Amino acid sequence: MKFLIIGGTGHVGTFLTKILYEQGHDVYIGHRGSTKIPEDPVFSKVSYVTCDSWDLAEMEALSAREHFDVIVDFPGTIWNVWQAFRNNADHIISCGSVWMFGCPKVIPTPERYQGPCPFDIYEERNRAYTKILAESRTTRAVFSAVMPPNISGPGKTPLDTLGGRDEEVHRANMRGEKVYLPEGPEATICPCDAYDLAMLFALAANDRVAADGQIFNGGTGRSLTATEYVDTFARIHGVEIPIEYVPWEVYKNEISPGIGYWWHFYAHMTPDITKAKTLLGYRPRYTSEEAMARGIAWMKEQKLL
């Protein structure tokens, strides 16, 4: 099959590009012209197409020139991609986020809206999904989405113990410096390896019938509490990391201000992966702890630690 991967040199996209190429597919990477090409030999063998998926007119022009069997959109430009290719592709797959479901009311959390999402960019994508799923009954292309939890593994700095991806926070963890966590019931965190998420995209792409109209959670099948998350870093680094628990208001306002940070330690991230396992045969290779360790090993290889 002929694939267009928009964001094929990104974290999960890099793994997906390699998987699809090794499966024998004809892979095109969509980029805006300034993308740094990975050194992996596979990326000298795939094809490239310059396109700005944020520009609907440009995507429509590409659709007029090229047909793709499957299109995977990582940047979140799915509405433009859908508008341009809904009748000139067989399958369009979007990358979302488990945060799009809103604050979970039950864990493990199924692929179902739990309530308003506090992040506008994800609320907008939710609205796009609703429109696309309704339209897909009358278009050539079928639609699917994959909802990752916290993405870890080689290629990107893992989520740190303040809810960001700060290399200095990871260095502090490696030194065994104290970590502050909020008091009370602990949220769960689900680091999932980028390889496993890429494999879920590949499974969906290779089974159009099973994936038709489906939204799939990614994940490992087991999450970690905030305390377990810190303790896992301690084991990886071979140090003791002391934890001090502070009131929520102190944590939110003084320790880790900004909802994009403290939300990781407030809203549960325990996606239910039953649907992906049942319909697509998804079986994650790495545990959450292994994904974290692979991410830290990558940081060390890159001289970031």
C-alpha cells in the first residue's frame, strides 16, 4: 500500500515509518521542507513530499496530484487532511491523546468522552473527530484514531517528575534530589513506548475493516502511581529519591504551576486497551517501566544526561 505519513520523522512517526517500510509498503513522508532527516538508513529509502498540512489549499492541491491508500496525521491537522483526501484515500488515521476524553471518571478509561477537556487544542480535535465520523459513512475514506497516553521510549526526553520534559529535572533525579508530589489520592501515569504506539498505528493501517470508524487507546495495560513513577526513576538511576508530599494548592501554585504540568499528577492516565487488543491484536512489547528506562538510556546516548 501507498502511505503518506505526515510527521513521519517525529517521535512515534519515526518508528512507524520504519515498521511500514520493513513490511514492504510504499512510504511517503509529508513535511514542510525544513525537516531534519533521521540518520537511519530507512529514511534514505522512503519518499518525501513537501506539504503544509496546516494549509487546506495546499493539501487539496496535493490530493489533486497524488493518491494515497492510507494517510496518518500526527501534527493534529486532521480536519484539513480529511477535507482534502476523504474521497481520494482509503483510510485516514489521526493521532489524538487520551487527554481528549477529559478528566477520567473511571479507570481503566475506555475510548469514551468523560467530560470537558481543559486543553482547547484537544477540544477542537474532539469536534473534528465527531464531524469526521459522521461524514465517513458517505466518503471513500474510512476514519480511525489512536489515542496515546504519555509517550516515552527512545527519541524524546521522558516526562519528568514535575510534569514537563526538562533535562535539568532529569539530572536532579539522577543526583537523587528531593521530589515534591501532591498530597491525597494519587493520579496514575502511563508511559508507553513510542515503538508500541507506532505498532498500534501499523495494526490499524493494515486492517481497514477492523479499524473502520474506531478510536483506539494506546498504552501498556498497567499504569504507575505518581509515587511509583518517581521510584522507577530512582531504580533506573540507582539512587534514593526522597519524596515530600505537599497540599494540592501548594503543588499547583508553587511547585509545578501551569495546567500542562500539574495535570499529569491530577488526572488519571490509565487507558483501557481492550479494544485495540481485541480488534487489532495489539500486544505492547514494553512495560511502562521499560519505556521509561529506554527513554533515559536514549538521553544518555545523546549526552543529555
